[in-house]
Amino acid sequence: MSHTTTDEPVRRASGATVPVLAFAGIAVAVMQTLLVPVIKDLPRLLDTSPSNATWVLTSTLLSGAVATPIMGRLGDLFGKRRMLIASLSVMVVGALLSALTDALIPMIVGRTLQGFAMGAIPLGIGLMRDMLPRERLGSAMALMSSSIGVGGGLALPAAALVAQHTDWHALYFGAAGLGVLSIALTLLVVPESPLRAKGSFDLPGALGLSAGLILFLLPISKGSDWGWSSPTTLGLFAAAVVVLLLWGLMELRVAAPLVDLRTTARREVLLTNLASIMVGVSFFVISLVLPQLLQLPSETGYGLGQSMVVAGLCVAPLGLTMMFTAPVYARLSARYGPRTTLIIGLVIIGIGYAGGLGLMNAAWQTVLTSVLIGAGIGLAYSSLPALIIGAVPASETGAANGLNTLMRSIGTSVSSAVIGMVLANTSTDAGGVAVPTMHGFRVSFLIAAAAVAVGLVLAFFLPRRSAAGVSQLRASSEEDANLARAEQALAGAGEEPAHGFRGRVLAADGAPVARAKVTLIDRHGRQAGATLSAGDGSYAVAVPARGPYVLAVRAAGHAPLAHAATHGGDRPVDLDLSLPGETVPA
């Protein structure tokens, strides 16, 4: 899979592009915690049983998990801005449907549609990579990646305030309003990326992945109700394993798969995705524990007796701190690299949960815990897209970040199921009502700390990179080496490759373009080499073997370009940034 350009006119990203995309991410992330303040009242509000009411939450989880990688791939193929607007539009329809009903089935349908909007996060990250210069990309992606937590954190106090003082349907009208505003701002401010991946949409792969994810996540979310050892739960887990294995075998045989499993199996991508699950687990634990601790009556001996709104305000710093860590992440990552920043974030989260074990006696202590854990999660979340983007071809940005976002969602799903089970099994009976205990809260924090420890081990095995003094997004280790050799060549220390492609990078007026990045992509969509053009626009890049390649060119102030070329020896290919991609005959 390779990138090509479109015939659409290219609009430069304005200074408002990043805030608008981040706002869209926050708007869709609101769906995660929108109903937290009224969870316990859902059976009464919908006139149904508690087990049926949980489908209002489960449906959003399942649709979000399914939509995230699919929308990422559709964005790579047909336009990331177009798919972002489509995601937001579906969310608005779902929110309005939920706002206008008190019946269970229409409510579940509406919540399912709202979950589809979760694909907006990887689509926004992909747009940023395609349009922004490297010096702005690090902090921009950090803000977009953190928006999933920022929206969830800020929605808690806002939703609590609305639910406490007005009809709960107003929550959905507010969500629909956010969606409409996001669509309008995106249409006005955000340009469409000219980059496209070649190939067609892998419909069988999408159906197979959807079936496997539903079979896996459904027993995770409903296991507490069905029983973890029940035939239904175990049968669905077994079916998920079979379906996902068959799906994987099918994807390995498809020319343009929904998810390139060979790329996903690379050490950096695999370890980053596994670490993402651990970060997702740690993020959701605090969201589940602190609101309950704050609202429990003080008569329990450990509850803090706060109102719903105060509880939301005490947890709100979790999201605010995540938002304000984006510029901090940019500086740390530019100096030390995203791997080190991920490690720092995980260490801070671990300290927050360890300290939080003893900071549960007053509301101000929960605020301190929220700030500390929020800072760590903000750094960790911000590091993940940089690690993923640096390890995959440009044509797979949307799908790869979609898969990474899915891994975080799986982490939050596992966290919800495990912590729910722990709190239920450690609860005490108070007048016929099961009340969570302090022991259950502390065990939950210990589980989060254990997840952080596993994430740290995974992060330490990520490839090291030298980052001192370089304020730009890192690509793969192989690309770093190629660019280092190109830098030496520019300084007169390198040699021109004897076999490969050579030529000049030219602007629209024929002027040479210096320091343009020329990336060689093979028929499998993998990077086969990279170099930088010299002062006179000249470049030379070696090829590992004969065959078709794509020469992808990126230069500051110019639209990206892709040229398809067949290697048959030492081939002269001039790269004119004013022209669309074209094929060079063999």
C-alpha cells in the first residue's frame, strides 16, 4: 500500500487546525463518561432491569471498538477529513435519538451510533501527520491523543451538574450540540489531506475483525452479570479466539488488508499496542474508584459524603492535567524521544497510585491524586501515536492509530470488568444495599499499579533512539539510520549509491528544493530507504532489489507527492512537487 496524491487543491493547515481537531476528539470522548452520573438510575429511567440497562453502556463500547480501526482505514483510502465529518455526523444522529426516547431499544441504538465516533481520534492524528510540519507535530499529536482522556474527565462534572439540576436527556442534547459545532469548525478550518492509500477496502477483513472484537469484548463487559465461569462467557471467549485466528490468517493473504499484521508484528508496534492496553487499564481505574469514594456517605467511616457535582469537580483535574501536559510532552519527546517520555509517564502514574493508597481520607487528597495520575496518563497517551507513526508507512497512519486507539479501549474495557468484579466481591451489605469498601478501593489501586508495572517492562523493551537536540517527530530506527547517512552525504562525507534512483526535487517554478525528504516504499508498503535532497535539489537513494517502488516526497511549504517507479538499474527520476503522482515506465 502506497500513498498517492489527489487532484484536489491543497490547503495549508492554519493555526486553528490543531485546536479544532482536538475539540472534535474531546467531543467524541465525552460519550465515554456521559452517563456515569446516572448509571445507578438507568434501570428506573428506562423502566428495565439492571442487566438490560447495562447494554446502554456496552453498546457504545462495542461499536467504538469496531469503528476505530475501520474508520482509520477508510480515512487512509478516501480522505481522513471526510471520514472525520462522517463519524461526527453519526454521533449527532445517535445523540439526538437517545435524547428523544425513554425506551430501552431506541436508547441502545442511539448509544451504538454514538460509539462509532471514536474513530475521530486516529483520523485527527492522521490529518496532523499529513499536514503539519515536524516542529509542530509532536505537541499537536500529544493534544489529540490526550483528548480521549480530557473529554472523559471534563464530562464528569459537567454531566453531574446537568443530571442533578435538569432532565437527564439534556445530556444528549448537549452532546449533539458539541457534535454539530465540531462538524462546522472542521468544515471551516480543517483542510482535507491529499494523501491516499492505494487499494480497496477489505470488507471481509472488517466483518471478521468486527465479529472477533464483539465476541471478545461482550463477555468482558457482561461477565460479571453472566458469571465468569458460565458456559456463555467461556463459549464467547473461545469463539473470539477462533474467529480472530481465522481473521489473522485471512489478512495475511490479502493484498490490501484492513490491518497489516506484518507491520503490527514489528517489535515497536506490538510493544506499543500492548503498553497501550496497560495505560488504558490504569486510566479507567481512577475514573471508577474516586467518584464512588467521594459520594459514599461519611457514615460508612471512609466515604467522603460529597455531592455528585463536587465528586465530578474533584476528578475533573484528571482531564485538565492531561490537556496541559501536551506542551510538556513535546519538549520531553524532542529531547529524549517518545520511548523515554512513555516511561516517565508510566512512572508518574505508578507514583500516583502508590501514593493514592494513603490519600483517600479527604476530598483535597483525591484532587492531588487526580492531578498526579492525570499528568502521567497525559504523557503516556501523548507518546503512543508518535511511537506508532514512527514505525509504520505513511499510507497506514489511520489504520495503525485506529488499532492503537482500539488497544486503549480494550484496556478500559478490561479495567471496567475487573474493577467492577473486585468492588462487587469486596462490598459489604448496608441495609440490603451492596456498598463498596475501602479494601476494594485499595485493591483496585493495586491492580492499576500492577498494570503500570507491566507497561513499564514493555516500554523498556522498545527500541532506543537518540533524540538529543532534535526537535522533530521520530520515524523508525531504520529511517533514522538512512537519514543520518543522508546528512553525512549533504556534508560531503557520504557516497552516492551505485544502484537505485537519482534525480532532483524541484518546486513548481523549477527551483531546486533542498532538504526534501525522499522515502522509498516497496510493493508491500514498507519503507525500503530514505534520504534528503542536497542544496541543488539532487538526491540519490539505493534500492535493495529490483521491482516496483514508490518515491514519496515531503518538503516544508510544498504538498506531499508520490511517484511510482520500477527499478531496472540506475534510474534518473526528477520529482516535481507541482505535479500529481505519476508512473515512470520501466
